[in-house]
Amino acid sequence: MRIAHLPSSYLPDSLGGTEVYVHHLAEELARQGHESAVVIHGGRLDAEQLSPLYHVERLPALPPCTRAELYGRLQREQPPGFAEFLDEWRPDVVHFHALTLGAGLGHARQAQKRGIPYVVTYHTPSFSCARGTLMHDGRSACDGRIDPKRCAGCVLQGQGWPRPLARLLALSPLPHAKLPDGPWVPRVALKSLLNTARSHWQEFMNGASAIVACAGWCRDVLVRNGVDPAKIAVHRQALPGPTRTRTLRLPLRKDRLLRLGFFGRFCWIKGPDLLLDAAARLRRQGLDVSCELAGPIPANERRWAERLLARHAAYVVYKGILHDDALRAWVRSLDLVVIPSRCLETGPLTLLEAWDEGVPVIGADLGGIGEFLADSSLTALAFPAKDTGGLAARVHSAATWSRPAPAVQIPGMHELANSMAKAYDSLLVGSAA
């Protein structure tokens, strides 16, 4: 089969869990005899191919968009170059890994026009959440139901508006289609914008032949928003290779310094500051700990990150960006990995990568983190989101672990790709019928 994968961004321009997932999935599908193309708009045209097993098709960059198009995730113009790609490469299936201007309804319509079935994978909260975190007002996990009025108030509060004023602006009856484009549109007509976005979201989801949820909570959100449960299959994120079992290194050695690690995007939403604040608390309690952090720092959060690192300089080291063998060797050397996210995760891959090296993980009890820990009977290592005291207590739990060393299962990309191939094949059989 020929499969066209559409993420919203890709390596090497953007490094995140979705991009890594697509890369490994395309490689594994190739090993099983299928041909994959990763299709994106723009990016580094001089970038070398990432793998000899598949190719990256770089289409022309998207044209400038209005705010209405950005929030509605649909431009008036057809995605440049995509129709030509479909006609020339002739994929059997299009697999969406995002819902954005660069990979969304405009592309889905072109596939449907040619009778090509498409699959959707729900990777991150931003797939359905306008705020992008599925944390209502930034405080607690949201049920995920798309309600333009409620969502508008939450988005505006997240942009810095005081909660009462955000609620008031969310009641605005102004239709965005009647307003000229400008910065005022998402402020005074956000409910109207999100109503259009919900309509486009429903068309996109209803047109999908199959939907993959990367966690149980993703499936719940989709069903609450009217998606046919029969279309949805839950397939957790996976690492390259076959599914395997690892034994975690617990209890921790208490006769030396405990090294706590964090890796991934170094940004506020991922919570590295929560780890460092918990480390300060642990040190005051007499536990000898240090923190090591690795990962890219977004340009707009660099000053925040630098101030954070300076404040905790006595016991923190920033390792920069680590890749491949260097990353694995560093993770393997840690005592604990901490995942203190402030948003719902579908994996994350960092949890599986730590487990694969035998390193126990302490994580916020949100989304996929909580699901992975609960499924492995490791709820003792889950702490309430944003609770630095709870995080510190879980480190103590790991340091005083009295049960046998736990065994955990690492989902493998070999099995995941095999499941995807079967799903693609069933769509083609149904399409032919």
C-alpha cells in the first residue's frame, strides 16, 4: 500500500512526540512492505531525507491567512500543491496526524474528491481544544466537550484576560464574518470563530474512515463530541522495535546523590519549574538530590528558562539537546525521570523511553501519564498535577520502595504498524466494495 502521512510540522524543523511517532511509523511500515510519504507545507527545502525507507514531500508554503481562517482551520484557497501530489503519487490512504491549516479539512476534501479514504490519529489536546491543553481555565482537566461559549472564555482567560472579563467577552454575539480582519476579531467574536471551527471539526471527523486514539481519554473526548465509537480504536504510543518488558530500577540507592531528570520540550506547559521547586523542597527536607534537564527551549520562553535555571543553579544542570545514543545513555544513568506536565498527554514518549532504559518515572496524574502508571500498578508514582509537595512525596516513595521491582510493558512500533496496516487494508477492501 501507499500511505501519505500528514503532520502539521516535521523534522528537522520541529522536534516533538508527533514528529518522532510519524518517523518511526513510516519506517516500520516500510519494513513491512508498504510505501510512505510524509507530506508537509514549507520547511527546509534543503533538508536531507531523514530515512532511506520513506521520503518527505515538501509542498509550497501555505499562503497568508486571516484570523478567521486560522481559528477555523480552513483557508478559502486549496492547499497549494496537495491536489497535484495526490494525482501524481496516488496514495491508497491518507493518514492525518493533526488538524491544522497545513494538515486538515482542506486536504481531506481533496482526498474525498478522489475517493481516497483517510485515517485520523488524535495525538495532542490541541486536536480538539482551542486552548491546546484540555485544562479548563488552566486549573483542572476538562471533559473535552466543544462548547464555543465555554471554550471562548477559557481561551481568553489563557491569553491573560481576567476571568470575569473573559467570560463577558465570550458572550459576544458578534459574527466574525461581518468584521474586517484584525486583532480585535478573536477578542470580540471568538465565540463565533469557535462555532465555525466546531463545524469544520465535525466535518473532518465525520469524513474519516477510521480514527486512532493514542490514549483512553482521547477516545472519551471524541465520543463526547459525537464521533461514532465504532470508528475509534485506541492504540497507545510506541517505541521502535517489538513490544517488550522491562524491570524498573526500584528501590533507589539511598547512599549517594539522587539524580532526577527531565527531557523533552523545555517550556512552561511541560512543567520543568515544578520539578525544580520540588527539588528545592526535597533538599530542605534533607534528601540529597540534583536535577538534570535536556531538550529544546522555544525562543519565546528562553528568558523564562534562563531565569529558572539561574534561580536553581546550585543543584541543576541543563544538558542542551541530546539525540539518539547520547540521549539514551544519559537517561540510563539517571535515578528517576520526572514528567510534571501541566496539560493532558497522550503518552508521552519520554515515559516509554525512560522505562525502556529501566528508569522509573514519576508523573503528573493527567491523561496518558496517569493511564500508563495505573495500567502498570504504579499509581504510587503519580502525583496531583501542579502539586510540588505531591511530587516531592513521590520521590520519597521511590526512595523508600519496599515492594519487588516492578515490570512494565513497552509497546512496540512493530505491532502498532501492523495494526495500522490492517486498518488501512480494511478501508481499501471496503472502498473497493
